[in-house]
Amino acid sequence: MRGHEHAATSSNMPAARGKPVALTATDHGILLALAGDESDGTGILRALAAWTGRRAPLGPGALYRHIERLLAARLIAEAGTHPDHLGRPHRLYRLTAAGGDAAATEAARRAGAVTDPPSGWLPTPGVVPTTGGAG
């Protein structure tokens, strides 16, 4: 996903500070990763890795830049914290209603861009595929 993303804008996407939100493929993947349940950054990375078939589809710095953008756009929200195995707190994130709408709009846009998508091309929100699909 690095470096080859094209942001999609739509007039029906939520606005951040009065500007339309442009979703990249990574933004969309993060929204889909949060569609089933709240998660921390590690869980989001695991979902993205499963969908892309890549061990580390992006680094933590890039992930948190995307998370900050999605938080600012109110497409996701903080949902508290939970401790890791050493007791350190990790932030949890959840999808907002606006984020769910944006994810659905983007999924429909992407599905319309492909005439015959391969099986598993669009992951089911909240389900981590067992086979490597692209998204």
C-alpha cells in the first residue's frame, strides 16, 4: 500500500474542517478493520496484513499518521485503552457511524471500478480472511 495510493474524494463523504475527506486504500483498510469491533494499532496491522498478504503492509509511523487523519475526520474514535502483556496501555479505536458510511461508499466505489472482482477482493467488515486477498 505504500506510495501507490490514490485518494478518492466524494461529495457524500464526511468533511474534516470543512474539506472533503479523501480516503486512500490504507484509510479504507483501517475502516474495514474496525468495522467488526474496536482494535488497537497492532490488531489493525494484523487485519491489513491478512488482507494484503504482506507481513507488514505499513510501518507503525505510517499507520498512526493514517489513524490521526481518520480521528480528525471523525471517521474513527478512541474507545479507551487496554494493557499489553507487560501492562502498558494501548489505545483502542472504533468505527464511527460516519466512518461506516465512508467505508461503505468507498467499497461501492471500488466495486464499481472492477467489472468482475476476484473472490475475496472486498473483505467482509470485521472478518479477517484466511486466504490472501487484496483490498
